[in-house]
Amino acid sequence: MAAHDDVNARWDRLQSTLLAAKPGETIRVDALTRETGLERDTIVTVLNELSRVTLFEPQGDGVFVRRSLWPQS
């Protein structure tokens, strides 16, 4: 069970970090890899999918910026 719990804890850390990100905040893949213990490719996949649904905007070089859910007027 310990290995399974460890994987869950990694995903929980990623979820917490992404949920706490405010619009305009920069997220770095390398930092998330260190903080969560998840593989870089996994984090890139998650952020790319979140970018596809417009929650994040890729900036290149493993940097993503949190977008606002509501358009600015």
C-alpha cells in the first residue's frame, strides 16, 4: 500500500498547486517535478491538456501561465 499512497500523495500535491494558482501566475514544469515527485512528461501532459481547455497558456521552455476563467473587460 505504501507505493500506492505515495503516488496518490504526488497527484494530490500537483492538484493542490494547480488549484491554488491564480490568473497570471507562472507555473514551471521543473519546479512542479521537484515539488510533486511526478515525472516531467506527466506534468507536461497535464499542463498541455489544461492549456487545450484554456486554463493555462504555454509560454515555452516548460513555463505555463494560469489564465482567467472570465474574460477581462
